[in-house]
Amino acid sequence: MFGIGLPELIIIIIVALLVVGPSKLPDLAKSLGKALGEFRRMADEVKETIEEEMVKEKPKDEAKKEAEAPKGTETATAPPVTEETKAEAETAYAAPEPEQKQEQEKQVTQGASTDDPKRT
């Protein structure tokens, strides 16, 4: 219990017998037992009170978190990636093919010569 073995317990009983006397030793043991029982009951009550308060505080904490959360700011979810969306993305961001590049270069060179009204 408290790290007290049998030899230590015998010594404590002998000292108590000498100090208190044999007639009052049973009364002392009785009151000591009652005090320890009362102490245990009080400790159990404190423990139960703490547990009850923890249970009561839990819903309050959840309500507080919900109240602190910004309302109407739900996160948007991205649409699922399908083969069609992959193909669209590849064509939208793909580099122009060599034929398209040549046509673009021709348009640029022709546009430069025909854009200026003085040159025609």
C-alpha cells in the first residue's frame, strides 16, 4: 500500500500501543479507519464531479467551435477528372504543332506587310 511491509507494520503497532495504551488502541484504529473511509469518499466525489463537468463542457466546446466557424464559406470541390476533361486540358495547353506554327508565322509576316497602308 504505502511500501510498508510486515516488519514495519509490527513496529508501528508496538509504538502506538506504548504511546496510546492498550485500552484506547481499538478506538484509535476505529477512528483512523473512519477517517480513511471518509477521505476515499471525498476523493471519489471530487473525481465524479470533475468527470461530470468534463461531460457538460464537451457540448459547449462543440457549440463554440461551430459558432466560431465562418458560415457560408463551404469549400468548393473540384469536378471529378475524366478522360474528356484530360483531353480538353491537353488540347488547351498543348504547344502548337509545326504546321500551325508555320501558318501563324505566315500570317504575322503577311499581316506586317499589309497592315501599313503606306506600304501597299
